[in-house]
Amino acid sequence: MVALNVLGLLAVLLTDTAFSWMRMFVALGISVLISLAVGIYAATSERAGRIILPVIDIFQTIPIVTFFPFVILIFIGFLPGVIGINAAVVFLIITSMIWNIIFGVYEAIKAMPKEFADLARLYGLSKWQKLSKVYVPVSMPRVVEQSVLSWAIGLFYLVTSEIFSAGNTAYQVKNGIGVELTGLALSGNTFGYLLGIGIFILFVIATRLLFFKPLEDYVVRYTKQGVSQGRISTRRRIYGRVMQLRLFRYLQSNKKAFTAYLVRKGGAGRGVKWRVAKVEKKTQKRGAAYYIILAALAVIILYGIFRANLAADEYSVFVALLYSFGRVWLAFIVSLAIAIPVCVYVIFLTKKSSFYLLLFQIIASIPSTILLPEIVALMRGYAYGSELIAFIVFVLSGVWYLIFSTMHVAKSMPNNVLEVKNTFGVRGVVAWKKIYIMVILPGLITGSITAIGAEWNASIVAENFQNVHVGSGIGKFLDMTIASPGFRMSLSNHYLLLMLLALLNIIIMILLINTLVWKRLYSRVARIYG
Amino acid sequence: MDSLMHIIEVRNVSFSFEGVAAKVIDNVSFHADRGEFVSVIGPSGCGKSTLLRIIAGLIRQERGKVIHLGDEIEGPVKGISFVFQDFALLPWLTNIENVKLGCSMLDISETERMRKALMELEDVGLSGFENSYPNVLSGGMKQRVGIARALVSDPDVLLMDEPFSSLDELTAEILRKDILYILKSKDLPVSSVIMITHNVEEAVELSDKIVILSHKPSRVKRVIGVDMKHPRNKHSRPFMKTVDEIYATLTK
């Protein structure tokens, strides 16, 4: 009897996970197609790029999960029951996984040897030939690389949206691992929950090894040298230059070693400076569009406040925002404290970095929200338990972005950095200051932007979850707004406006911090390194 | 009339990069006639490659004209082909597909395309490598594919942008010897070749005419005719004399 129950549960969990995975594959397929179209268009048309890039930049950093209730309302409005809710979930996953793939395509085409574009013009390739023979293949390595990342992000949203909707009978997703796990955890069935997690992890590993690994192996050919040996990717060249500059400064204190290094290196890549200058000019242009969009959003908000006359509610939006802000940044600092030593160890101190990278990718594919139901079940009755739950989920959501971004950028570190470090026996504090931190800094900064975005996402979910009772917070606020009886009566009602106000507030705040803190920090680092 | 017409005429061409006041190319004129192998030589970074891309119609000049058989060049045209310094083979296409790319502009059937590409690949000495990918080839072989791709459309002008400078000296030497033979053995011979180089010996070994450019901005310093029989002996007196003359002009 018991065995039969376990078997039944296993069957249910397997089908549910399969359903979840189907949604994922549909979303990934659509994402890749759209990304290719948009990325290629943005990279080949200067004017289109100037508009598309800042918009994508913004979408990439805002917590899209906040739109989920909206999306569900809209989709259910147009499509009947099951189709509508599934379309909404797939749509949500797409909006989470698509942005980095678009950027990948864009960057791949921008970094493509300019001879390829010359070639296409010289031999008069048709539009279709250009796409199929040049632009699409040249993008494939980045598409695959970014898809791996997108898969992990997508899983987060998949599970999150399933969990999100689990408690709400009005728009429940049927057949999804997230729904099942929430049910099991909240009903106290720890065995079933663990079994579910186990199956989930198995699916994650299988997808990584049976789907993405072969793809990665296949596109390796696309990156192999079809051009002369001397040509390395721009990023690697800039990076090589950076490392050389840093090392030069350090080595100048040891003249003999310095000369030896110079002799070995010969002439360093010419023309790199010019490229960097051009990149900076581009970002300035992007900056302008950024401010325009910010201003537009601000106008919408002011208009909203004016229209609705929401003095009291608006005040509570700001308090909620302040609470979430505190949690997010505290969680961010803790994430940094975890990510930095982990990255330094994996990049510099161990020989098994590729093993760790794969391990991290698999662990990171397990969305922190999947643990949420169980954490909630475990923390029942503890003082400040809710705050702790929120905090744990925040850290788990953010820390991987820091680690992956850092490791990704460090991958383009020239081999001779390690050689120089070993040859001259650079160790201890000097190694940390002159090499480790310097190598991981650019990646750490880009990772920080996405990490904080992810932590905001987590704040919406974690504060929103049943039985989590944080003092105040933006997720809580949204939850209460949705839960209020007047909500969902019509699309133009008071509550909807209130929600919109909250969302726009988050977006504005994130964008402000991006432009004021991260972009500046990044351009400063880029200047030193360039 | 036709015999008087230059195959390629570069007339008073000037060029500067966007946002940079100083000219890169300043009032450059020269021409290539039927059967002529012209080398354009100058210090690195003097805008030689830009000049070649202007002739190919890939970059638009600021002032002046490029005339191909009486027609002004306004974009890439059928009769002009290009060999790249870094080969520029598409790594995801097989060698034969890379070569076939070269006749995209020709209005011929797929089988004809295939036949031409196979023949061209054989001419450059690479039969047997049709279905492998560029990454299994050595640098010299890659450039042979690049040359086959450029010649498969039977162009009347072949532009070469430092075609040997990405190769090691030994490989370059062999390919230099072969290229004249490959060009000559074609059924429809190439009328003119314009090659960019910074290697003086290479220019003297291959060319009928050498255009020497100055540095920043590029101006024509001097045009030297080379009238020696092929194959040329690098240690012969006229060869060494021409080389010395070019060095003297370049460093003046």
C-alpha cells in the first residue's frame, strides 16, 4: 500500500516536472528566435540599436515577476482557462530569459571580424544568405552560452510563477512541479517534498548534460579559428591589455623582471585604445536614451499620483519600498562576502575550475524559490523567522549572478597572468590586491547589477508568499493590494493604479541606482583598464 | 579605345576617418592596366587597407573617384574580387561551401556553382579537402581557400590585402611562387591584380608596377616599374637594385 502510494506520488511528480519542462522548452525556443531577430537587427542597424539597447537594458534589470499578476489578468482575459494560464506562464518565462540572449547575439555580431561583413557585401549575398550563412552561425556560440544561463533564470520564474499561483484558486497553474512542491511542503509531507526536489535536480542535470552539453560541443566549431591565428576577440584583447597594464605597474618595482616580461611579450595589441574609446562613446549615447526613458516613467508616476489622489496609500508604498531596500542591500553585501572568496578560489587556487563551474551551474539551476515552501514549513513559530526566510531567499537569488558573471569575465583572462603570477611568485596580500581582485572586478560589477535585480525579484516573491509575515515590504504591499476585495473588478480601478505605482517605484529606484552607482563605477573601472 | 582604357583607375582619392580632421589618404592616383600586377607599398598604418577597400567599393571615399572599366565604383561589383589578410573564412562552412560563397553574385545553377568551386579548389592544390572545415587547415592552406573563393567568380580584378602577412615566411614563400602560376593557369585570366603589402621583396618579386605611399597622410611618393622575367631571382643585381631603390624612397 505504502509502496503504491510512493509510486503514485512518483508518477505525479514526474508528469508535473515534465509539464514544467515543456513550458521551459517552448519558452526557450521562442526566446532564441526572437533574440536572433532583435539582436541581429539591433547590431546591424545603428539607429535601431540606439533605441533597442537601452530598452533591453532596462527590461533586464527590472524585476519582471512584478508584472506576473498583470500578465495573468490580461492573458486570462483573452484566452480561455488552461491555455490562458499556460500562455501567461510561458510569457513570463520568456520575459525572464530573453534579454541576455539578445545581448549575446548583439555582442557576437559586433565582435564578429569585420571581414565577414565585407565578405557578405563583396559577394552580394542575399538577405537570407546573410542570415543563414553569417549572422545566425556567428551568434550561435553566444546563444548557447546564454541559453544555459537563461535556463536557470527561467526555472526560477517557472517555479516562482507556479508557486505564486498555487495558493490562488482563481488562476492556478495545473500540472507543474512548483504547484506540487508547495502543496507537499505546506501539508508537511517532507518525504514527498524531498522526492520532488530530487526529481527536479535530476531533470536539471539531465538537461545540462543531455541537451546543453551536446549543443556546446557542436558550436565549438563555430568559434574555432577560421581567421588567422593572430586575431583574438576584442574583449580578450582589451582584457589582455588591462592585465598587462596592471602587471606593469606591479612589476615596475622589480625592474629586472619587468624587462624580462617586456621582452617576452613583444609589442602589445595595437589599436585597442581606439576600440575602447569607441565603446565609451556608444555607452554615452545609450545614456541619453536612458535618461529619456527615466523621465518618461517619472512623468507617468506623477500623473498617476495626480489622477488617483492617493496621498495615504502612496505614503505606504514608500515605506514598503524602504523596508525592501534595506533587506535587498543587506542580502547583497552578504552575497558579495560569499561570492568573492568562492570566485578567487575557483579561478586561481584550484585546478578543477571547470568541474566547479559545472557544479555551480547545476546548483544554480535549482531555484531558491523551490526551497521557499520548505523553509517556511521549517521556520514556523520562530521569532523573526519570516525575516530570516526572506533574507535566505534573497541571498540565494543574488549570489549566483555574482559568481557566474565574475567567472565568465575571468575566463577571458589571458593565460600569461597566471604564468606571471607563478613565475614571479606573487602571493598573499599582493596577489589579492594586484591580481585576484583586479581580475574579478569587472565581472563583479556587471554581476552586481543583475544580482540586485534578482534580489528585488525575490523580495516580491518571498514577502508575498503565504505564511511569511515580514513587517513591511514591497512584495507584501503588492500582495495586499491584489488580495483586497476591490481588486480585479476592472482594469482601471483604484487598486490597479496603486499597483502600477508600486511597480514603477521599484523600477525607477533600480534604474536610478544603476545609472548613479553601477554605470559610473563600471566606466571608471573601464577607464583604468582601458 | 578599349585598349586605352585602364582596368582600374584611382583618381585623386582622399579619405579621413569620421571625426578625425587629419587625412588618412590624400589625393592618391594610380592605375592598373590589362595584365598588370600592381603592388601598393607603404609603412603599416598608412591607410593602405582602407585604400584597397575603397577600390573594392566597401568604403566610400571622401573625394575622388575609382573607375573600373569606365564605370565609377559605388559599391561592390561583380568583376572585382578580394583576398583578405586574415583569410576571413567562415568557420561553420566547409571549404567547398566557403569557395561557393565567392560566386553568389553569378547567375548560374547550383551544379555549375559546385563544378566551378571544385575546379578552383583543385587549382589551388586542395582537392580532397572539400568537405572538411577551415579549422583543420594550416594557415597557408586557409589562404589557398581564400584565393580560390576570390577566383571562382572569374573576376577581372583581384584585390589582395597583405595576403601573405599572416603566414610564416616559409609558407608565404611557397604561396608567392604558386600564386603567379594559379593566376596564369586560369581559363579566364584575371586582367589586373592590386596587392597591398609592406614587404618590399615580396612586391618586387611579384609586381609589374609598385606604387610607393608615404606615411600620414598617404600620398603617392613614387611609382616604379619592374620589368624582369618570372621567376625572379632575389639575388640578381636588378632585383636588389630595385629593392634598394624602394627602401630609399620609403625612408626618405
